[in-house]
Amino acid sequence: MSEAMAIVCENLSRHFGPVRAVDGISFQVPAATIFGFLGPNGAGKTTTIRLLLGLLEPTGGRATVLGWDIVAQAERIREQAGLLPQNMGLYQRLSGYENLELFGRIYRLPRQERQERIRQLLMRLGLWERRDEPISRWSGGMQRKLALARALLHRPRLLILDEPTAGLDAVSAVALRQELAAMARNEGVTVFLSTHNLHEAQELCQEVVVIKAGKVVAQGSPAQLRELGRRRELLLRGRGFTEELLQALAGRQEVVAIRREGDAVALELQEGADTAALIAFAVARGAAIEEAQRPQASLEEVFIELLQGETNAH
């Protein structure tokens, strides 16, 4: 395994009877990046996380995490990984400080180091002033931040986040995403982000993999994936779009549909349409075109197309 790769999966599978929860997936996670693992509920994301942490044995294939085999060296992996699961698993009757103190002891951190690390994380996450309150009094966003602090407590090399903003209001979700991005930079860890929140992935991730029914259907940077779903549309902005010109454009073979958008005209095109020829055609018939663009699809639009089988990712 290349030292530049934090995770390498090769045809990794996990079957539960006839159900192929993870079905021969292969991907690599570069070290010191925020990596998005995207898919709808039931796609196999959580099962993959359990495989990577050595909590399940694979039916087939292999994987290494931080250079260690997920079957033979699972305990080493868990020592160097931090996990923020959907179910946070915090103790509601304990204070924020007491929760971290408990887990710091479980990680066998020396007393002085443990206390300093707890103070550092609570300060950074804006929780220090309320450290002595039972967390049952805290908001969901504050508890999510505390769970993140717990995952980072032992300075892991890999941080695995399973739907980190699930159940949070919009303001809390934005704040937590900002903390995640800052901590990834400051802590120098590899972040493996499992989510179906496409906005989150587009904001945070340098690389992403999309899985559907246990199979990888696309991988690359968010920008590369958005290119897969580049809209077959040409937007022309300017003057001189007369009814006669619009009818002439609509009559061209490569134009599927046409609509006005204020001072612009949007042309829906056939696959492989020659946009330069269409622009020249419009100019030759009196249009003064100030801007021409091919709008790019959002990651969410590409994701939906991938799940519906309408985009070829390979």
C-alpha cells in the first residue's frame, strides 16, 4: 500500500445471507484529506464502516486502513481511529467534562495529558463554559460537538464520521461543518465522511465515492462528478432574440426545447450538440450575444442521476 493512502479497499464484500450489503467495492482514500462516502440510506455505508474498523469480517476481498489489514490487525486500526456514529452514545447524566474524562481513561491517556486535551477540545468547540453541566441540558448541536471531541480525544490518524449532522437544525449543521473543516486542517487527520447530505460533501470533501446497493457507481473529486452531469443546456444572454430567431433555433435538429429567461434564452440540447455552431447561427441572424455558458449540474443533481442510472460514471 502507498503511504499516501489512508484506506485501500479491493473488491471488498459483505453478505448477510442472500443480501449483498457490500458488493465488491474498490476505492482508495488519500491521507490527510476529507473523503466523502456517499449513498442513500441502505446503500451499505455503515456496513462498510464496520468492515473498515474490523467490527465485521468481510465475505470477500480485502482492505487496509492506515497500513493495517482489517482482519488481522483490526485492534491496531481501532487504536488509531476516531468514530462519530449516528448514535452518539454519550452519558446524559454526566457533564461534558465528565464524559470526556471517562473516555480519556478508556483510551488510557495519562492524567495530565488527558486534562489538557479535554480543555483544548472543549475550548476549541465553544463548550468550555458549560463543561460542568449535565449534557441532558445541552442542545443537539452541542452534544454532537461533544461527540466529535470524544472522537478526537486520543489524537487519531483517521476520523470516521457517520452522518455527522443528522438531526441537527440548519444553523447547528453549518457550525459543525465549519468545525470539521477546521479540525481536519488543525489535527492533520484523514476524515472519512459517510453521508447522504450532498451539500455537506460538496462543501467539505476533496474526493468522493458514490455507492448504490453496495456497489461503487462513481468516484472522483466533487468537480469531476459534477462534470458527469453537465447539463445538456446552452444559456445565451444578450439582445435581439426575436420570435423569428427563437423559431429558427427551435427548428434545429440539435435543439430539444427552448425557453426565455428574462434577457436570456436557454436551449436544451441533444447529446453531443455543437454549441459553437448554434452561437454562430444566432449571431448570423441578428442576436447580440453578451454571454454564453453551459450551466454545471450540482453534486445533488448528479447524485440523483447516478442513483437513477442516468449518468455514466466510467
